[in-house]
Amino acid sequence: MAEFKKSRDRFALQSRLLKGDNMKFVFNKTNIILLVIAFITTIAGYIIMGTGDNTISPVLLIIAYVILFPASIIVGTKKKEED
């Protein structure tokens, strides 16, 4: 009986998501700024790599891919408080 309830709840959630109910854009201003900085750093890294400088470009790309892109997704997300 518990499995039936879980599958029914899962089906209800999927149908709500497909309808678009309760779907919000969760990025705020900080996320967008970090994402733009990550894109600019990535583009700069590839442009510098194209000029032949192989010391600064890998550092910029690692900073963009390992720090800035994940930070732009993670920063500002709020966890639900359990009551």
C-alpha cells in the first residue's frame, strides 16, 4: 500500500511539473553576475590560449570551470526549513 501511495505522489508531482505549476526561476542577481563573470573568464581563457600563452589560460579556465560556474549555481540557494 505504501508503494502505491509513493507512485501516486510521484505521478502527481510529475503532472504538476509538466503543467508548469510552481515552477520559478531561482537565479537571483548574484547568480547571474557570477555566471556572466564565469562566461567572460572562460572566453578570456580561450582567447589567451589562442595567442599561444599556455601559462595563464589554463589557470583562467580552471577558475571558470571549477570555481565560478559551480558557485553561480550554488550561491543564493535557500534550503527549505523543516517545521
